[in-house]
Amino acid sequence: MSRVVRVPERLDEASFETLVRRARSEGNPTARLLLDARSVGWVSPYGLIGLLAVGQEARLRTGLPPLIEPPRDSEVRSYINRMRFWPAAAQVFDLKQLPKPSLEISDALIEVTTIRSHEDVHSVVEGVRDRAQRILHDRLGYPRPAVIHFSVMLSEVCQNILEHANSIGWVCAQRYRWQRRLGRDVVVLAVMDVGVGFEGSLGAEHARRYGERWSAAAALEAAFLRGESRFADPGRGQGLQAIRSQIIKWNGAIRIRSGDASIARVPDWDEGEPLSTDLPRFPGAQVLIVLPERVERERA
């Protein structure tokens, strides 16, 4: 008997919380999960790999490969296919039939890609350079050196999956227009895993010092704001600090979710809390980075 969990009609970073809550709390937690995505009418890169993360968490928890019902909407189905979601999903879900690969050329910066090894990270970074040039420089007005900075940032967040998560992960990035929230084009980069998370990764080095105050939120603050690492060596943990500094320079946004908390750099054009707690608990780390199109005064 499968436990059916309905996927929100609009699946992005906000409704991901709803999906996690439903998947973790509704019905028998040991039953096989069936994600019902038939009503999905719009999905972001974060939402796409969020489906993989929720499915993988259920698979690890129950020992049973979950099922998924694809969206009915033809445009959404076409988009998901172009983003190469199904080959990655076949490694997580029990797919009765793998949809035929799309013959359409994707305009994504990065299609859905599974990260299992350093070779995967290298392949993603190498493969994104030409597209990053076209999208970041030609379309969004970033200076040419930004393409190099973006590649370094991408490598760092993907390497974190291998070094800290002890789990597979996924990456996806897309350019599209945020008309309502910003009125400009943006690049949205999402990276996720369902590993040990920040609390687990940093716990051996820092939990004793924090005592009862140690939590997912404390671990995120330690890593994101103070550059603390799971290693005692001086100078470690600076990768995340460098990413945060670069995103501030670009007036972008970053949100890192782990455990039952999230921490964010919230620019003036966005909304949300810098630190959120009491979220539905979920393993690993889920990262969202948003880079907005640069206006003339920012390009000067």
C-alpha cells in the first residue's frame, strides 16, 4: 500500500516546505511513498531537485523506491523533460516507464545533474562555461570575470555535497524572468543533498563548545556567518564565506536550508527572514542562489 503525498501546484523554495511537511508527517512513515505531481502547473529548479531530494529521503527511510505521478500540464511536462529530470529520477524513483528524451534544445544554464563524484563536479563546471558566458555576461550584464567567479562558486557548492554530506546530490540552474518579485531576469541555482547536514557535519568539532545551544540553526550561523568548519585547521571553512561575499557584491540572494532551520542573505529586492527555525525537519542541505540581472548603475 503506497502513501500518497500531493505535490503543491506551484513548486518552488517556498512550497518545498509544504511538500516536506506532507512527506514527513502524512500517513504511515514506513509505507512506500507516491508523489502525486499531476496538478503541478509550474516548477522552479529548486522545486525540480526538491522532488528528487524528497524521493531519496523516503527511499533511505523506508528502504523502498518511491513512485511519482508526472504533471498533467503539457508545458510543464515538456519543461521537465528538457531539463533532463527523468534520467536523474530513474536513480531515485521506481519508474514504470522512462519518458523519451526531449529532442528540444534546453536553454537551461545547468540541466538536472546528479553529483556522485569529483568527476561529476568537474564535468558540471566544465560544461557550464560557455552557457554562463552567454547568460551571465550577454543576457544579464555581468562583467566577464563574473563567469569565472560563478564557476568557482558552482564548484564549491557541489564539492560540499561530496565533502560534507556523505550522500549523492543534485544541481540545476535556469534563467527566467521574475516579473512580480523583481521585474528583471534572474539566474536561479539550486543544489541539494539529503546527507548529514550542517549540524551533523560540524557537530564533532563544535557541538561540545555550544552545549545545549547546538542545533541546525547554530551550525548554519557558525558556517555561514563566521566561517567555522568541521576541521580544526585554521583557514578551513572559507569557501562558504567567499560565496556569501561574492553574492553580496552582486546584490544576489542565497538561502541555505539544513535540518529544521535556514539562513539567508536577503537583498533589498527580496523578502524573507535572515534566519528561520522550526521548519519541518529534513536531512542534508538545500541551497538556493539567485543572481539578478544587473541594471546600468550596477554595471558601472
